[in-house]
Amino acid sequence: MPSKNNCALLSSRCPFSYQKILLCTAVMGLSCALSSSAVADNENVSAANSSTTSNWSGYISATATTNVYGQSEPSSYQAMSGNGRIGYRDDWGSIRLSVGGEVETHHDQSYYYDTFLEYRTPTKTFTPDWSLIGSAGVFLPTSHTSQENKLQAAPRVAGYLFYRPSNVWNFYISPRFRYNAYKYEIGRQGEHFVEHQIDILADATWQFTDNWYLDVSGSYGMAKKFNSSRYDNLFTASQEIGWEFSPSWIVAAGHNNSGGFYDPERGSSHGFEIYDKRSSVFYLSITKYL
């Protein structure tokens, strides 16, 4: 969690990026099931907790995730996950490697996430409040699903536009484009894979005391499957409260939910809702920044 002193350093040096440890990176579509990873990067928190004296940075984290269904119900979901990132930065930018995995305790399943290798450009500062970072990376097929269905690689380009009006408030918006390079267009189980995916993420972080923050984010995504001209849409909303109980240690609790703006099964008046029992998940995470 960023302290006020750390935040003061951000506008001059740090490219914001904390693993909010849990936002849906789900398969795009109108019917959104629980995703394999309930968490995503909060760029604001990790930059404030990364060392400004070392070229190396990173974190390790552990997360417990659940929905509200009882353990005896088929839709019940409980999982333990771990992830981490290591990065090296210099005048030419930074290189980052992110890895992770999950154990779904209710259904006794475990799997790795796809590894993400990323390059980020140096920060381009426009004014004391506005700055920009570019990103180019590739998802490597380390998950079971990607290996089984012959995902060769998934390159992704992105941008991060930051607005930091004070030591208390931090905002950013991040457009991303990803292309999935599958060897086959239809999976072994008959799945129709996403080929192109476009996402726009917006995030706001409010540090209301020295050691506490509140983060709210939303993302809108469009995805097109192979041999299709239709783009499915997915909206995700996440809310998180975090506490830095020791230097470089953060415990956070949050909620996220994903869905389409329009539900064809329930009618035009039943689109996305912040909380929905069918798709909402809650999490508790602990993160150690290196």
C-alpha cells in the first residue's frame, strides 16, 4: 500500500503497477463463468511499494478466493492461488516476468496460469500530473489448457496513461490488444477460441490514510473468435481495500464481478450488476514486495 512518502516519489520515477491480486481475466462472452485468476495488476499500488534504489523489483502473493454458493452446491467455487513477478529496470525501460497458479479446493483441480513476459518503455512525462508508459509482451503457453489446445503464443500490446493529481489520488487508463496464436482454430473438445481481444481498463486509487487505500476499477473487453465477425463483450468491476501492515507487506480484501451489459436470457433490463450471486467472487490476499 503506498505511503504518502512513497507516493511523492511516484510522479518522478515509478511506473505504477501492483498485483491487485485478483480480477477476472475471463474467457470473453455474454455468459461469464468464474475465471482462473480472480486478480489483476493495480499499477498504482506496486509502484509505491517497489524499491527506488534497486534496478530489481517484484512481488510474491497468495490469495484465497470464494463465491457465495455453499460447498454442497454445484456452482460452489473456492480456490487458493499464488503468483509472483520479477522485473529489471534501467534507462532503456524494464523487463518483467509474471508467473502463477491455482488450486481449486472444492473440485480438487490445480493448474498454472500462462506466463507473461513483458517489456515496458521508460516513462514519458507530459506534465507533473500526466505520464505515459508503453508495453509489449507475450503470454507463453504454460497452462494446461493452452498446452492441450496448442496455443503457440499470445502477443499483447498496451499503454498506460497515468494521472496523479495529488499524493492521495492516483488514476490510470490502459488500452490493450491481444492476439491468440493457436495452432488449431477449434480445440480438442470442440472449443471455439478467441482470436482477437481488445480491453480498456480504468482504475482509481484513493489513499485515505498513510497505511490504507481503496481501489476501484472497471474494464470493458471485446473478443472475436476464429471464423467469426462478431465481437462478444465483457465488463468487469472490482473493488478492493488494502492495508500496509508492515513495510512492503500488504493484506487486501476485495470483490469482483464480470458479465455482459445485456443478458439475453433475462431481458434488456437485466444487464451488468456490481454484485451478482452467479458471477461475483470475493478474495483475501497477502503480498510481499521485493
